[in-house]
Amino acid sequence: MFFQDLFGLVTFDEEFREVEAVRPRVGRPHVVHCIERYQDRAPVAAPAAPGELGTTIAAHLRRTSLVPVISDFLFADPARIVRELSLLNALHDVFLIMVDVRFAYQVPDVRAGWIEIFDVEAGTTRIVSARELRQVAARIEEWQEHIQRLARDAALDIVRIGLDRWEMEAALVSLVAERRLRKV
């Protein structure tokens, strides 16, 4: 916004169908508009047909762009998505920001044998055992480490951020410094 760079937004559902798109423009009001559209987005009745992620994103970009991909990466077939983003990285500057969501799954010990959980994003319900629920945070940790390895193997920069503001800022500064050194 300070340098009058173009800023846009493309959001996807759990099957990587485009849900929302705002074409890139300049200015603070447009950045605020994009954030509001993201926050207030309602489920779309008939989302677009699934396609290649990289192609869909590239269709919104008119020139070489910085493309941060922000996600928790808790979806099926991450290898395909990382591969498509790697191909997009050949034309644009793509980097991944992985939101560390372990904290959301570190629940107090539950005595009940079965627990019903609700996925807000997908709108689905599932019943799991208390033992399985206790293991979810550890499984997410392993999954996100796997995603980091996939991204690094595909030559994509990735940074993992959590709730701690200072830790997040340090991780982002480190990413920027590392990328600058590589460009020189």
C-alpha cells in the first residue's frame, strides 16, 4: 500500500475451487476492501469447477507478482498443490505462509468415550474416540512438518507462523532476509 503495489485476493474452498476473487488494484481502501471480503465471505451456492490451482491463480495476474499463499495446509493431496505452486513459482514469486494450528486441537482431557466434532470450514460432523482426539495435535504437527519438507523439495520458501506475535514477526523477517540474500 505504501509503494502503490497492486493487491488482490483469491480464496478457495476445501476442494480448491475458486470461491472469491478480487482483482488487484492499488491503494489502502482496496486492501481494506479485500480484507472485508475475506472476513465476510459467505459460502457460495455453486462454486466454480475444480481446476489446476496454479492456472487459476495465474489467470488473475497480469504481470510478474509476489504471491503469498496463506493456509494451514490441512487438506488432502498436498503434494499436488505444492507441485502446482512450484510451477507457478517459475513465472511469479510464490512463497507459503503456513498457519500453525496445533493450539486449536490441544483440548483438555475428556473422559467421554466418543466425541462429536464439527468442521466449520467444510460444514461436516464426525465422531471420534477420546484417544483419537488426544492424538490430533501431534498428527497435525507431523503433517505440517511433511508440508514443509514438500515445499523445500519443490524450491518454495515456506514460513510457519503461530499465535505468538513476536515469534511470527521474527520468522517473517528471517524469511525476507534469506530471500534478499538469495536474490543478491
